[in-house]
Amino acid sequence: MDVEVGRAIEALPVVTVLSPLDASSKDKPGYHVELRCLSCQEYGSCGQRQAGPVRIINTRTTLLACLQELHKQIVDGHGARCVDAT
């Protein structure tokens, strides 16, 4: 795992657990996170409990790229409502 990007994800207030995903017979490795939405409950919980999985694919060929995409998903999707509310 790229330590810097992994720490940036773990530092987001809505992230509880960043987990690697192992490769299987049909899927490549990647990452996902478990989320908590406590910070935005007064605005109406967004209901998201996880982000990802983000796995290696033809256009995302490294685990670092997976982490970067996962960070983007959290900040763009969940973060717009919840990270900014903390």
C-alpha cells in the first residue's frame, strides 16, 4: 500500500477501516473502506456504509491507482455531504 495515500484515506473523518482486497479467480486485488456517517446525521445521514471496492482494471493498473481512485470517490461522493460537515 502507498503509505501516503493510505494515510490520507484513513485520516478522513468518515473512514473507519481501510481494507485491502485479495485477488480471486474472477477479481483483481484492490481496496475498500468502511464508513461512518456520524458527522452529518443532523443534516440527514447519507446512509453510505462503505466505498469501493476499487480494484485493478485495464485503465487502473496499480494498487496506488486504486487507492487514489478510492480517495477521490470518498471525497467527491461521501465527502461533499459528510467530510465537510465535521
